[in-house]
Amino acid sequence: MTDQAAELLKLRDLCPAAEIWTDGGHPAVFMPKLQFKAQGGTQTRDVLLWPQARDGYATRLFLSAQVPGAQNWNSFSICGRQWFACSWQGVPAHLPWIEILANHLRAFR
């Protein structure tokens, strides 16, 4: 089993439909309809976890729509879809993917 496959299996505990997409030769994890806590409630979004450096960030989390309360949003076209990401720094790429996701989701609490 490859490292990417092992990382994906852990993310499938949260989102059974998670799958690896590739953009520009880089892996990204697509997780449809992921539910997470944000601003005291639950939000549901398609998310794309980018577990390596991009756009001056060590890792990124892209969402299908903005989340209320978070600021500094930008839009991106990745894998033929429109995505949104807020400015959230400091999530290193050496962490397991599930920890990268958890650290990015802290931006919305």
C-alpha cells in the first residue's frame, strides 16, 4: 500500500467517499459533503485538501463555498471546479493528512 493510499484510508473514516484527485501532477483529496463545526453550528461543504505547498502556503484547504465568519477568501479553479480558500497559515505538510485537515478546519471555529 502506498503512503497516499494509507493516508486516504484514514480520511475515509470521516468521509467514506473521499478520493484522490490529481491537479498538475499533485495529489489532492476530494471529500464530498464533509460536515464540520463552524461558528457554533455544523456546515457541510465539498472540500479539497491540498497536502503540499501551494500559493505560498505549506498546505491548503479548498471549499465549495465560503464559510461565514472566516475572512480573506480567494477563489481558485482546480480540477475543473471553482473552489474557495481563506488565508490560514501554519499547517505543515509533514503531518498526516487527517491532522492537516483538522488543523485547517480550526480556521472556522
